[in-house]
Amino acid sequence: MINRYQWRSTLETIAIPLGALVVSLFVFGLFCGMAGANPFAVYGSIYQAAFGSWSSFQGTLIRASPLMLSSLCTALPARLGLVIIGNEGAIVIGGVGAVAAGLALENTSPLVVQLGMAIAGLICGGLWIMAVGALRHYRGVNETISSLLMNYIAIALLNHLVGGPMKDPTSLNKPSSFPILDINMVGRIPGTRIHYGLLYGIIACIIAYFLIQRTTFGFAARTAGGNIKAARIAGLPVGKLTMAICFLAGSCAGLAGMVEVAAVHGRANESLNAGYGYSGILVAFIARHNPLAATLVAVLLGGILSSGGILQRSHQLPDATVLVFQGLVFLIVLFSDSLYGKFEIFKDKPPTLTTGNTEVSA
């Protein structure tokens, strides 16, 4: 609940990210203009491709589901003061683990296969990012650098497995693993082409919010993130908190990898390395590491990602134009972090007590 004397700071957390998005749109418009396209027509095309019809909106939601899960890989460790950007690696490892489990269990019931794939994705992704937390806590290795480098290790491991031990001999031009049987794939929500991965993302974000904001575990994590020395003096198990948070963060990204192979691709291949991990970092920063806000930001960014094709067809812009937009948003959002606390209008005023004709600040 928002204290009535704290509405200004609450407004700040909304106004500054929105302002950053508006500035990003303006700069992106300048880029489109220099590329020979009408910026307003480009914005219209992005809207039509993302939200203009029920069919296009379904495509947006399909892209939003892995972004929700991926964003938690950055948002949860941020509560401990950690900047982890190994989302892409955790997605890839989670997807590989899910495929391995799906192939090993393919002769059992579909429910068992899907549960096995989900558990494998959760564990593989969780252990992958937990290794980053262990390096940070026990060896003092910078978590941002180590998580970034582990992305490349995960991608190299994926290429090795789908080109060697897990390779389907029939996949010639695009090395891939053996396929998951159709009956074992994650289904679609009735009446739509949206897979149930969207529900996984929404539920994970809700659980993450209540875990961080409404439990003693979350309070301990936020305390350690605010002042780790004070947390140690207070007797908080900082090491265990780091391992647990990193495991949960990685497991969310690993589940995103499972969703991609079990609901979209049907097998593991280079399509797992689709950039959802890097986009998830952007979602987390725009949402200010708030899991509930991440659901809305993921839908917005999912719409932008789904508009790449139409920009190429209708405006002769490169398909990678949406990546330019993402990069601009990321840079401007990072810069906007320096603006918090700088505007007088957003500074909360303490309540005043009136005693006679004199006002005293509480």
C-alpha cells in the first residue's frame, strides 16, 4: 500500500521510465528518418504488427512469454545487488536439458514427459546461474562478466551437442536434436495459437513478486542487497541467500528455454539462441526489477520484436531495425537511472503537525 506522503516517489518510478521510452521513440524516429523512412508510418506499422488485430496480438503474446521468464533472471538477483546478464545462456542450457529429458521419457505419458521437461529446464537453468552466484560469493568474480562469458559457453555447448551426440541425422542444413513427439509438446490455449508458456510466465512473475515483497526470505534478500555488511552483522546467511536467489533466477530462464523447445521449435537447435535472454535484461531494467511490471513491459517489447518483418517489407528497413530500437531503449533507460532523486517535484515532503500557529515537520 502506498503511503499518502510517498506518492511523489512512487510517481517518479513511473514517470522516469516512461520518459525514457518517449525519448527512445524520438531518437528512433530520427534514425528512421535518416534511413529514408517516415517515422510516423514506422510507428503505425509497429502498432499494427504488434497490437492492430487479434492475430497480431497473439503473436506478441507468444514472444512475450519467454521475455517474462527471462527478465526474472536479471530482476531477482538485482534484489541482492547483483547484475546478472547470463539470461541467454540459462535459456539455452534449460532448453537442452528439457530436450534431453523429453527424449529420455518419450515412451511415458505426455503429462510425465512435460513435467520431466519442465523440471529439467528449471534445474539446468538454475544450476547454470547458481554457478555465477558461487563464483561471486566464494571467489569474488564479478557476476556481470562471468554471466556474460557463460552465455558463450552455453551456446558453444549447444552447437556441440546438436552437431554431435544429440544430432538427428535427418537434420542436414540446420543441425538439430531429435524431435520431441507432437503428443508431448506443450499445447495451446483453446481457441488461440498462444501456447501455455504465456501462463507459465505470468504465474512465475506473480510468484516472484510475492516471494520478494511478501515473505521473510524476500525481506532478507532485500536487506542483504541494501547493505551486505549490515546483513552479515545481523546474522543473515548471505551465501545461502545468494545461491538460492541465483538458482531461482536461472530456473526461470531455464523454464523459458523449455517453453521454446516444447511449445515452439520441437527440438534443440540454433533457434534457441534467439536473443530472448538479452531482451529479458532490457525488460528487467525498464520494469525497475519489479516482476509484476515485467509482465507489461514484456508484452510491449514482444510487440516490438514481432514487427521486424513488416518494417522490412513496408519501409525497406533492415530486419535488425528492431534491435537498434532495443539498443536505444537500453542505453536511455540506463542513463535515466542517474535522474532518480534529481527532480524536486518528485521528492516526498514529510507530514507536518500543527501546534497552535506553528507547523512542525514530523
